[in-house]
Amino acid sequence: MAGLWSRAARAREGPPPRAFDDHHPPARDLIDVCVHCGFCLPTCPTYVLWGEEMDSPRGRIVLMRHGLEEGSDLGEMAVHFDRCLGCMACVTACPSGVRYDRLIEATRAQVERNLRRPLAERALRRLVFGLLTHPGRLRALAPLLAAYRRSGARALVRGRDLLRRWPRLRAMERLAPPVPARAALAHLPARVRARGPARGRVGLLQGCVQRVFFHRVNEATARVLAAEGFEVEAPGAPRCCGALALHAGQEEETVALARETIRALEGCDLVVVNAAGCGSAMKEYGALLKDEPGWAERARRFSERVRDVTELLASVEPRAARRPVPLRAAYHDACHLAHAQGLRREPRELLRSVPGLELLEPAEWELCCGSAGIYNILQPGAAEELGTRKARNLLATGAQAVVAANPGCALQLAAHLEALGRPLPVYHPVEVLEASITGRPLRG
């Protein structure tokens, strides 16, 4: 009789709770594609670091399957999802075609909706997203960063390692770019006309961090595109494409920024991006907005027109003559360019078209540098190990400079090269192309 009453009580309460809610959970059919073969293991940064099965792609997929089951507890699994860099090296390595990118993004959105993080963690995430995705706020910060460097406070903090007890704050300080305030406050012209007959009109995403701390990359992008016959539109909107929010599970914020981006740039023939993470996210707008009334088809068409700048330039016959750039440069594969977008050949072809440039290939190209959006702030220990490992591989090539097509990678690499006492300049591919087309020297 007691057992009967117990079953009746459970029936009234409904089924036991599960970790994931019903709003876009990781899809069972995508989960079932994984055959647990292990080809992903040597390419997964966290598995390489720790050798822990639950910190590998196939281990996390097991956890995702468990999260769909009744009685599963998100709190027990979230730490392993948080440790994933989202680098997508496993997508490149997988012989079965597992869409781990779709799975981890859906899972991260579940974590952010259904897990109550500690107050300090919530505060840090609010600070990061309230700052990095707002160019106006970053511009207000730029003079303070410049004063911090000039005053000698930076040398004191680093020399005595005053932030060692606060690893996340220490990571933020070390990643702060040494950009002059004047450069951070500069603005790109709204239109740059093509040289010669126009091949088409492209919209250039200015980005959030990119437009403030890497303004010179945006300038170089517009100039190179114009020199190759493209008319460039560079509207001030959107403030951010939503990539950082997407990769951190902030679904509502991502959808709002995706809509703003589409509105601003959909009138152009093509949409050009010079930040790997942004391009990866924008190419996924069709999937992101597939259930949004009035936006699904619009987003799909938009995503089809998104091109990384190296992807576009490699697809057309060059018009502008190339001058020699005598430089030994190591090429760093940004994860969201090489793995998420599948673009490895295109940037290399462009760089090899520059006379005098010797392109060098570091070991372990497939391993993430540890930047991964805001991963190097939220997971500073793992990010530091990966950043140091990547910096050593780059230095082992004997390069005079590094070429990387993503702002987060550029900051991470510069910080860890400096920490090893062997700083090298880090250039975007379009900066090298601009130097070759114009004959002007690369910045130091």
C-alpha cells in the first residue's frame, strides 16, 4: 500500500526534472551521430592538457545525452561544458561529421538559462559583456589604459605580480592592448570607393573590440578591398555581431544583435568580416533565427552572403600589384577561421602572393591558443597553459612576426610572447597585403 501511495504522489508531481529545458536543447539526432571513436581526442585542447574523458568532445557529448534524461543534474555537468573552448578542432577531426559546434552552442544556452551561478561569477560576466561588446564604452576606457601604461603603474603591477591572487583580473590586465588613445578613438569612413571599375558593393562589419583596439585592421581591410575593386560600405551599426554572446550561451542577446547586424548590412552584395569569430557567428545566423517569425529566410540569405575577407580576396583575380615585403612570418590558424569556417588555404594563398614574404608553419596548428572569445578571462589557468604552448610553437619557427586573422588571438598571442620575453608583432593578413600593395612598411 505504501508503494502505491508513493507512486501516486510521484504521478501528481509530474516527471522528475532534467538538466535541459525544452527550448532548443542539444538535438538527439546530432548527439547520436557520435560513435565515440576518439579521433577528436588529440585535437581537443582540454583533453590534451588534462587527459580527462569528460573534458573531451565525446565525453561532453555523453553528458549532453545525459542532460536530456529525467533526473539529470546540470550542476554536476556544467563545469565540463564551461571548460570547453568551443574551438571546433573536433569538427575538423571527426570522420563521422558530428556537428559539435551546434551541440555545444545549444548546451551553453541551456547552462546560462538553467544554472544559477555564484554572485561573483555573474558579476564578472555582466562586466565583460557590458564592456567588450560596446565600442563606445571601450573608447571611453582607452585613455585610461593609455594613462595606466604611461604612468608606470603597468610596469609596477607586472614587475611585482600584484594580481597573482586574482587570476581573472590578472588575465584581463595582461590582455589589455597597448593601443594609443588617438587610434582607439578613430573612426572609419562610412564609404570607401573602389579603384577602377567596381566589382561589387560590400558591407564591412566594423565589430566591437575590432573597431576600437584594431582600427588599423579595419582601415587596411577597406583599403585593400577598394584597391581590388570593391566599393566598401562601413556603417556604424551594429555595435556587435553577437559572436561573443553566442559562444557564451547568451541566446537572447545574440538574437537581438543578429537582427541588428542583418538590418545594417543586408543591402550589400556581400558582407565582409575580418574577425574569425564574428564571421563564424554570422554564417550561423540562418540556424540561430530559424524559428523566428519573419527572420528565418532573411537570416538564411544573409548568412549565405557572409565572407571572411581572405575568403573573398582569394576568390577573385588580383588587380593591385604586389610589392615585396621582406619578412619571415609564422601563420597562426584562428580556430573560428580554420575549424568553424573551414578556411585554411585562402589566407595562405594570399600571403604567399606577397613577394619576399616567407610563410612559416608552426607545430600543433590545430590546437587553440586559449583565447576563444572570453575563455582566457573566465578560465585563465587553462588559457595560460595553451597560450604559452602556442607561443613557444610560434617562436620555434624562427619567425620575425606572427600573422593571425582574429583580434582575440592577436591579444592572446602578443601577451604570451611578451611573457616569454620574446615579443613579436602580430599582424592581420590584410595588414600584410596593404603593405605589399602600398609599399608602406608594416607597423613595428
